[in-house]
Amino acid sequence: MQINSETQVRLNRFKPRPYQQAVLDALGNKGYKRALCVWCRRAGKDIVAFNYIVRDAIKNIGVYYYILPTYGMARRIIWSSLTNSGARFIDFIPPELIFNINQTEMKITLINGSLIQLLGSDHYDSLVGTNPRGIVFSEYALQDPRAYQYLRPALTANDGWALFISTPRARNHMYELYQIGLNNPNDWFVQILGVDETRHISIQEIEREVSSGEISRDHALQEYYCSFTSGQAGAYYGTYINEMRLSGKIGMVPYESAYKVCTAWDIGNDSTSIIFYQHVGQIVRIIDAYENSNLGLEHYVKVVSNKPYIYHKHIGPHDLRVKEWASGRGMTRETKARQLGISFIIATNLSIEDGIESVRSAFSKIWIDEKNCAGLIKALDSYRKEYDEKRQVYKEVPLHNWASHYADAMRYMCISLPKTGSSRNPEELDRLYRETKLGQPSLPDMFSDDYRIY
């Protein structure tokens, strides 16, 4: 695309700082195809990333995605937001280079045919089969990591690029990507910058916020000093997962063939998660985990059946008796599963808060296999409270995102540990529960009036 001098002046309105220019040079001039920028809060991550995606779209015709954790965040943070100077992000594109703007789908078509679209990683499956040339993953630490996994083959085939920008959220999937980048310096440009390096906010102001109680010290270390070791703000289990890593309780946890395996399921309309675990004395050993989406119950039953395990009990959510599997034609999921060979014990219908507390209480006796349960560990590390941006506080409810399904399965597992740890069958457990609730415990047969020895 030929650009005249006036258009070039408008493109050059963005004046990057030296640390911002470094990532532009890495992707634009030095040939890097992957870049990971761990920058502190308000360091200009999105402004830099948006300007780079615009410049490349002008230079090279193709499809470009700007992905945030959710579709709503993409609209709120980029599409409808203003920069500190009062400009819209879209104003960084000279209007004479824009062919069309689709407000509903957040698409910008340039006159050269390039397409820039804003998206959420919560609907990553809708992007499978598309053909992007470049992708920005903004706030990657909060995204569904499967989005990059699904789009990476297309980027590789197109010799495309990916830019990941975020502040840390403990040692979750972004930390793993950060380690990959450090170990592959010829392929990855990696930059981690705290406020000591960017100096865009005074340290005195940050200390004032901490001392006044506006933010915690942990939150300041995470947001302004890019600490991966501080617990994720608002996270339910991040501290517990870190403690398990330090104590060696996340590692190799092999299947013990002398003990039967239990499963805990979260069955959703989109994703379904299954946790495989064993009781060995007082220890709970999580040996395997599986998650997939948009598949019928038959698929998951087959996955369980094909594992080399001998099963004891299967825990399902309480809504198994209410909701229906799409292919069941009016049949409840519980009935459908029973016909397929799995009889569920229904987890007690505790409140989410009580269920979360049961998970926290159980962590002391849980061991998790690091390899087979990598997705589960990431989800537990990232499971957090919903954030109220207007009030600038965390709500007392979990954020429903990619981490929720594994976290819910974990909650059902921990709630049901007293049931799965017993050798009694489900019918006997239910009978004992009813008797205890009614205050009428039954006596053994030998104390009955009509007991006889034959």
C-alpha cells in the first residue's frame, strides 16, 4: 500500500518510549515471530500492540486478531476505550486507510484488504480453521491458554507472528510461556519490565497506595514489579498451589494399581472436565485429568472406559438430575450416563463458598501429577473472583471463564471425599445419610427380634 507523507505523519502520531520501541523493532525489523512482554500496569502495553498490528496490516495484507480474555473486555478495553490523551484506539489508523468498520463484530477492513478483528479467548473454538497472519494476545495471563494452542498451527503455516502482553498472575500458563521464551532466545523476544525500569509511575506513589491500604503489598509486587511469585490477586487457590509446588506435592504421582480410581465430573453445555483420583490411606492422589468441549456424553464415557484404571465411584454435579444432555431426547444426563455404564453419585449441593472452602481444607492431603494434570493445575492456579471495575473491588463470586470447569470438578471431588473414601456402595451411603438425618440409626440384624441363625 502506497502511503503519502500526510498519512505517514498521522501514523507517526504514536511516539513509543525506548522500551516500547524495542518490541516494535523485534517484530518489525529483527525477524522475531514470537514476542512476550511482561510489563507492569499502565506501561502502555495495548497502545504499543495495537499500533504494531495496524502497521503490519498496512504493510502486509492478511487477517489480524487482537484477542483479550473475553469478548466484553475486548470491546470495553480497546474498541470503546480512550487512551490517556483522550484518543480512541481506532484513531491511530488514518481514516483514509479504512475501507469499512463493523461495529457489531469489531472488525476493521483496510483499503488494501487487510482485516483487523477484536475477539475474546472465551470463544477460541470459533477461530479454528481461520487463517491469521498476526495475533496480539492481550492480558494473556487471564486468557484461556487453549486459544493460542488452537491458533498456533495457522500462524506457523503462514509464517505469522504472535505478541503476548500481560502483567503476571502467579506461575500460571503465561509463566510457562515466559520460560519457553527464555529457553529459546533465537526464536522469542522476551522482555520483563517493572516500574523500576519503565519509570512511568513514581515509586513514591505506589508506596503511598500500599501504606494507605488501597492495595496490598502482594498486589503491588504483582502489578508494578512484575513478580511471578506473589499470589494472583483475587485467586482462590493460587497460594495453595504455590505451597504444593514448594513442598513437592505437585510432581510425579503414578497410578497405584492396588487401589481403585474415582472420578469427579463437571458436565457443562460447552466444556466437560473429569478428575481421576485415588484414596491411599488419608492421602488423595490426583493421577489424571481430562477436559474437552462441544462433545456428547458418549465421548467422555469412552475416554473413561479406555483408561487402564479399575473404577470405584463416579461423582457428578447435582444438576445431572435437572438438565438434559443435548442428544438425550428428553433423558436426564444421569439416566443417559447410567445407560452408558456409569452410575453417578451426586455431589452434595453445597453453596459455592462452602465448596471452595472444602477444597482449601483438602489441599493438605492432596497430591497432583504434574504431567497428566497440567490443565487442571493451570485452572486451579487461575480460578479467581470476578472483578467489579466500577467499584475497583473483587466480588464474592467466582469469575466464570476457562478455568471454571476444572475448578468445579475439583469442588465436587472435595465435597464428596467422605463418600468416595468409603467401600460402601451408593445405596448404602444414601440409606445411612437418611437414617442419620432422621435420627434413626439402624441396628445390625443380630439385634433384631426376628433374627435367626440357620
